[in-house]
Amino acid sequence: EPQGDAEAAPHGTLKAEAADQAAAAPQAPAPGNEADSRKLAVLGLPYALTEADVSQHMRGKLGDVDRVELVTDKFSGRSKGFAFVFAKDDDQVRRALELSGTFEIDGRRIEIKQAAPRDQAGGFASRGGGSFGASAEQNRIFIAKVAPELEGETLRQHFASFGEVEDFYMPSFRGAGGSLGSHRGIAFLTFKDAAAVEEVLKQETHQVQGFAVSVDRARSRAPRDGGF
């Protein structure tokens, strides 16, 4: 997919929300902790649901779980449309993953996947956070073949379960008078840690709300004559 000038466009309005999500997301256990493999990301939740609502729905599907944490905006307190569920055992994890995409809540299809540890960096993480020696450019992925029905926030939520999102940009067509129209079917997402990129790229395609999207590393544009 040609990336063209879209990569050079200014960041979209979702950048602030991505930063808020990173701050609001609960801390994951240290790498290697058994609880890591039992942390599930539940995506596509209706925004009106409370943490108690999510807990009731998930316990109705899986039985008693360890705990449920709804991710909310740290300023408004509103739901960001996804939650973390901590399963009691590996069998409950397996059953949860089998349920992914098979049921809806208030008309929205729910996806469940294992959440990647936020601080897992395969030896590249520094103590201060982030990836040692890795620039933001190296932590950026290119998302293509995005269906017109998929919204940017839904796409960002899907990939946020792999690690902290520092930036998200989905270019749109310009309508009459300069107004924004439909998106172009591509997006750029930057993770805080390189480990999240590697985890995402283990799959060439990802299923998001029933639609397949392709992922790859975002390639740098060659500098133009004169270095600009």
C-alpha cells in the first residue's frame, strides 16, 4: 500500500486520547508473572457501560473472574470502550478467547484477546520506561486495508491491548470547503515500546470488529532534494 504524503500530515485529534489511555490503563504485572497470561483485553464495549456492567456481562459468560478493570478517561471518567479482565485460570482464558467475536452487547460485537504486558521489551526496555535505543519512528506501524465501516477509535482500541499507544493518526479525504470526509483506509500508530510492535507483527493481518486489516512497519519517507 503506498504511504505517500499521508505520513507527513499532522497528527489527528486522537493523539490526546491515546496519551490519556496510556495513563489510565492499569499497570500490568512484571514480565514472567503467571498473571500476565491471564490478563484479557475486552474490546468494542458500549461507552455507556460501567465497570459493574462489564463485570456482570463477563461473569455471565465466564463465571467468576479475578477482577475487571474498565479503562476510563482520567479527566472525564468516561469509558474508553474497553476493559481488562483478569481470569482465574488458564482454562478460563481459553474459554474467553473462544468467545471472541461470537456475541454482542447492546448491538456491538465484542472481541477478547490476551493483553500483551505493557513493560515487556525482550531486554530492550530501559528502567525509565520506553525502549532503549529505539526512536518513535522504529515503534510505528502502518495499518492498511481498513474497511470504511471501521472507526479510528475502534482501531486504536484493538492495538492498545498490545501496549501503550503514544500516537495514532488516520488520514482522511478532504471534502468541499476543506472539511474532513471519510478516512483513506490507512492509519499510523506509534507504540511506546518496541516489544509491542514485535507482538503486533507476529500476525500479518488482524481481525477488528469482524474486518481484516493488514499491518507492517511504517517505512520512513526518503528525504526530498535539499533534505526537505
